[in-house]
Amino acid sequence: MKVPRKQVRRVDGLTFTNVLTGGKLTLLCDAKTDGSFLVHHFLSFYLKANCKVCFVALVQSFSHYNIVGQKLGVSLTAARERGQLVFLEGLKSSVDVFFRAEEEAHPLHFLREAHAGNLQPLYEFVQVALKPADREEAAWTCPVLLVDDLSVLLSLGVGAVAVLDLVHYCRAAVCWKLQGNIVALVHDSGDTEDEENDILLNGLSHQSHLILRAEGLATGFCRDVHGQLKILWRRPSQPAAQRARSLTYQYKIQDKSVSFFAKGMSPAVL
């Protein structure tokens, strides 16, 4: 992700410091725009940082993420072959689960249930994927769970409380026990009345240490500015007046990078 030094130097430094510190939950949120560029950025960033990554991809295929990753300088195929990346392809697995014996374990087994809600197999998949082997303890910098995106679970019939429980158990296993990080994308339904999505978004917002919220422009489409990114750092252990601080920048998505700039400071305007 390309960041102009003169305009957003603080964003580059603070963001990268936070995401490499263990035990953090980063919430990615998009409203009236596509925030998938944030997922691609974090995926490539953690792979370049030599982290062990478990990627629960519920939206796109492996080939899609791999093509974008190559533009960002990483090969998901090579990372998976060397054991650095554990990839759960939701689109493919959602079909495979129906052709397995019912008693056979599968991360997306809840799809076969009349009332979807048991996400324990998915949690166990994450736990096994990031559990360090003896020879791996010094090989990777830290374990990372990346989810794209949690809102899909709601669309598949899982309740918001069940998804929050999954995140809670994953935080216990990844953030606290292994001192790793979790990055998850959630869509903001905005004006539509989606109570379950609101519960999920609000619940995760209270737990997150860093929130990146991508928003579309209120004025509509613009060729030179694609949206704005609100960055909120939360410090639950600090006094109330110092618990959170935020910054807002506009951005433009390019073929192999994303450029950030202060409001009204787009190169096209200047």
C-alpha cells in the first residue's frame, strides 16, 4: 500500500506499529463502498512480515486473492506450499460440505444444520491451523487470523451472538494464548434495518484496538478520489479522555497500490 510520506507520514508509522504488536484485534469496516482493498493490504503485509496466516476467505476464490497478491508482491501459492498460509476457501468448501458424510468434521459444517449457529468446527479449524509445531516456533514472526468477511456468516443464517462468540474464542486462542493478531472485515449496512449486522458491528467495535472504516464519498463517484478512510485507535486501558483518537484521509485505489491524502489535498485538485 503506497502512502505519500509528506501527507500521511503518521498513518504509515502508527498503522504498521499497531498491526505488528501481538494480541490485537483490527476491525475493517466498509460503508457504501468496497473495503476489500484493506483485506488485500493486510494479507500481503503479514505475509511479507513472515507471519503465519490463517485466512478464512468467505467471499472470493483462492485464485482471486492470489492474482491481487501478486500485484502487491506476494505469492499466495508459494506461501501455502511452504506452510506459511492456511487458506479456507469458503466458496469451494460450502459445496464440499454437502458431499461429505454427516459425521465427518468440516469447518463449515453449520451449513448442514437446520438452525445454523454452531461455529465450533470453524473455531477448531483456526486453532489447529495456527497451533505452532515444534519446528515452527522460531520460523514465523507471529500468528494471524484474517477473515473476509464476517457479514457473510449472517447471510448464511448464523446469528450475530454466535459470530461474536466465535471471535471471542478466537481472541482467546490467537491474541491471548499465542500473542497473535486478528483482522476481520464487516460490512456496515448503513440505513437499512439490519439488527443482526448492527449487533455484530457494535460488538466488534467495542473489542477492537484499531478500526479502519472505508466510506464512499457523500458527493458520489469521483475519478480522482475513491473514498475516505477513518482510522480509530482505541486504548481500553487508558483514561477516558485518552482512550481513542482518530484521523480521516481520502484515498485513491490504483492498480498496484493505494494513495492516501488529507481531505481536499488530492493531486488532481492541487
